[in-house]
Amino acid sequence: MARVRTAGVAAALVAALAPVTFGGSAAFAVSATPAAVTAAVTAAAEVGTVVQDGGPLVVPAGDEGPVTLRFTATLPAGVKGPVSASFELDTWLAEVEAGGSPVSQNVIRSVCAVNGVSYGECAWHMPYAPPVLDDPPPHPSLDLPEVPAAETLTYTVTLDADRTAAVLGNLDARVELRDSTGASVARGTLGLDFVPGTPPPGQRGTVHARDKDGVLWRYEGTGDVNRPFATRKRVGGGWNGYTAVAPLTTATADGRGDLVARDKAGVLWYYQGTGKPSAPFAPRKRVGGGWNAYTALVGASDGSLVARDRDGVLWRYKAEYDSVYGPRKRVGGGWNTYTALTMSGAHDGALGRDKDGVLWKYTPHLRYPHPPFQQRQRVGGGWNTYTAIAGTAELGRDDRPDLVARDRDGKLWLYQGVYKPLSGLVPGSSRSLVGGGWNSYDLIF
């Protein structure tokens, strides 16, 4: 059993056995009795060890579910129980800009067991520090169960972390066990690495695609860019009755996302998202006729709809409620320069590809009655290689909207969102292949 003695032990023994001098002549102290030496050793503080099983633990901050932390504490002989324990993370949480904690209330949920005995849920403390620090900042910590003393105590702690735990990063956890008197009887350090995990369904994007038979299919995001979509799900048939479909709010894997669809007679229909992935749209509601006057429809950031007419003029329809729009307002002309228009994803404006294959970003104005978009910013060229472009919510794990694009060979490519100072969130310069066979669809959104 490893034991760490404090420097006081050696000092006590030296004082008991070493010669001392009086007036310059050497003399010897009275020899220490065995009882005295035993008392000196007993009085010295002995601290046991804490060893983590398997080395530092990777903790996904997302929907993966719990991972298990295991460590063993070896205590000095004679420890009186019960033994209490806790560990403290070597970081602190700064107050976010709007006030409050940067992590959620239940950012980590843990269940604890010691020597095979379950003690149920353990309590986490996640204090945050104000912008101005007068005292040392508080550290996040976990209270472990109080248990009877034993030579070794093996702890099993599950860690189920949500998305906000990613801010904790790679850190150490300092563990300390105390006896019934409050004296420290074991110490050690654990390694924890909180990494971005799978976003919850409400933060994962979804792409819809209509096949040539009019069947609409749903591809829900997985949160893994190496396999961005789960197996497709059938939404329903009859969607070839529409000549245009425009998302109003970005579709997500939890079944949310509203859209409008224009039929061949020019009637516009509203589909409200249900929040049920198995049946993502409520029964349609009629908006009104006359929408064949437009060559493109795009949802804006505030739920309103922008529409381009045959002369290249863009019009804005403010959403009043449900399936009702107010009178249209002119945004401006010149929009016939674009061969493709799409929502950028996650309420982040619009993207337009011009006739030269250059992609432009329109960042939204956040409040009505401002124009729906700010001045455009150039994203890059070469986009005329694609036959379909669709903005989505997050398909990876970086909390940024993404984009998918289909080339002429039917291959679908994923562009992850990046932040640029002038343009805001835009598709990045690199792409990754999703897969082939997407030419079976005549509409992707």
C-alpha cells in the first residue's frame, strides 16, 4: 500500500536522534524511547493515493449518453469512517455576456457506486464567477457518496453531459477523501476531456428531397459529418403537384420546420412543422392564389417570405400569423442575376448563385420593417457546377449552419459553415462527399 509521509515525519525523527550542542561542546540528547518514535510516526499525516482506471476519460458533450469514470482510492491503515469524498475541476466558469452561467442547469448528470454498491445520483455544483473577481473564483465540483472506511474504495461514476459541457474542455479533476474528523486521507488527480458530442435533435439539420414519382423523403442529420444523414424516411406522396417549395424555418431532426409550397395553379399552401419526425407536417392550409407570378420563393429570417417576379424584382411578405401574410413590399430589382436562391440555414439569411457561378451571402436584418437583407457579401466562385443547393441547420457539431450541393453526376457534397468577419456564417471553402445517387430527386430543400 503506497503511503506518502509529510516532511514532519523526517523532522521528528531527526530531532529525536541527532546530537545537539551546548556552549560549543557536543552532547547527545536523551535517546528516544520506542514509544516516543511510534507516537511521532502515528501523529504524522499519511495520505493515500487515487488512481484512475484506463487513463483520461473522453466525455462527449451531447446525445451519446453516459460514459463511466472509474478510479480506486487506497487509504492508510487505521482510517476511521465514514469516508466522504469529492472532486473539483481545475477550471472556473465565467459569467456569460447576458448574465448567468455559461452551462445549463443540469449540464452533467452522474450516478455513483462505491465498491459495487449503488448510491444513486450524485450532486454537481456549477457556480460561475462574475466579470469582476474580488476572491478566487469557485470551481465546479462533484460530491461523492459518504461510505464506510476500507483499505481500498473503488468508485464508479457515470457522466452524462449535455452540449453546454463542451466549454469545460480538457482538464484535471482533483479528488480528495476525508475521514470522520475531516482529515484528508487520500488525494489524486483524474483526467477528463469534454469534447463536442452529438447535438440534440432540435439542433440537427434535416434535408428533404422529392423523387420523380412525387414522393417526399426526409434525411435527418446525425451530427457526424463523416455520416451526416441517417437512413431516409418517407414523408408521403403527391408532392409533384408543387412547382416550388420554400422552407420558412429551418428543418430539424425533431420534426420542426415550416414551409410553403406552390401548386401548378399558382396557389400557395402552408405546412406547419409538427415536432414529430414520423409525421413532420400538419395538414396544409391555403394561403392564396396568384403566386405563379414569381420565379423564386425564399423564406426570410423572421418567418416572412421573399419572392422574385419575372422582372427580377424581389418582394417581401411579412408573416402576420399562421398562414396569413400582410401586403407585399418592394425590396429591390436586379435579382434575375441569380440562377439559384436558397435560405442560408438556421435563420441566417439567404444565399444566391449568380450566372457566373459566384455565390453571395445576404445576412438578414433582424427586425421588421428593415429590408430583409443587408448588403451582399461574396462567398466564392465555381458554384455553377451544382444543379441544386440547399442551406441546412447544423449537420456536424460546431453549432453553425451548413449547406449541401448536388453536382451533375448526382453526388451530394457537404459544406460546413464557417464564420467570416464581413459575411457572417457562410459555407466553408472545403467540401466532403455525402454520397451518390441524388439525381433521383428533382427537388432538394
